[in-house]
Amino acid sequence: MLLTRIHHIAIICSDYAVSKDFYVNKLGLQVLQETYREQRQSYKLDLAVNKLYQIELFSFPAPPPRPSQPEALGLRHLAFAVSDLATAVAELNLKQIATEPIRTDALTGKQFTFFRDPDGLPLELYEE
């Protein structure tokens, strides 16, 4: 088996309209396709990040909450690359999205910060 790339990342949200607004209008992801699946009472929103990667945003009736913070076993967080971290942080803050203080990666010397989506999913901005 030869893996060639990450195909998509799936996120389940608690409030579809709020999360759709966050990922599309605040983070600027491009809508590729929106589907309502009647049998599951679920939306599936396919999103592109700079036309390269795809995020699938799902809604389900009464999904269980995330059991713990990022240090739990499993997926820790989703990171987005940016060319200018300070500008990206300023844009998020103008949209009332709180960010943690900017830190420097001790291994790479690159700057990064974290913020959260409407359901508390940890998201990272990492300067290229």
C-alpha cells in the first residue's frame, strides 16, 4: 500500500449553521458540495482549503461531546498553514475568534497558535 496524500478530514458539529458559518465565512473555506441525507437527518458539507484539501463537515442529531482535550488518545488537532501568522491571528480576532498567544516551535523555529471551532475542536495556525 502506498499512501499518496490525506484525502479528507471529517468533523462532526453540534450546530450545523453555526459551524458552516465559522468554516466558510470566518475561515474562508470554499464550499464544494452540500448534501442533506434524509435517512440520517444529517448534512454533509464538503469544503476545500486553498483548493488542495477537503474537510467534510457533518451534522448528526445529538452527537456526543468530545470526551477530553487534545492530549487524549486519537486525533489531537487540525493545523492550517499560513504565510503570515500575525496577520491571520489579527483577522481571526477581528471576527471575534479568540487565539492563544503566539508560540515558537522549538524544533523548527516556526511560529504557531491555537484557536477553537464552535464545538471546541482545537485548530492550529502554523506559519510556513
